[in-house]
Amino acid sequence: MLLLGDPPSPAAPPSGCGFHPRCPKAQAVCRTERPLLRVVGSGARTAACHFPETD
């Protein structure tokens, strides 16, 4: 997935998931809770995302 827009400032990162300001899948939880790294799909990869794409 291609993220549009500019990355956030490292001096003032957004709350929750650092990608939520640019992510088209972002929902309310993304603005408040930082996602944990977890195994997704068939187990061949990991993602720190509340709504990761799966196989």
C-alpha cells in the first residue's frame, strides 16, 4: 500500500499509530492506540497494524 502525504515530524510524532495521518485504512483506534507487532497472514511476516492486509 502506497502512503500519500508527508511523514510526520520525528520531533512531534502523532499519537497512536505513527502512520494513521496518512493511512487510508485508519480508524479511531489507530489515533489512540499504538499497534503491537504480530504475525499476520500465513505466518511468514509480521506487522504492527490494527488492520493488516492478510494473504
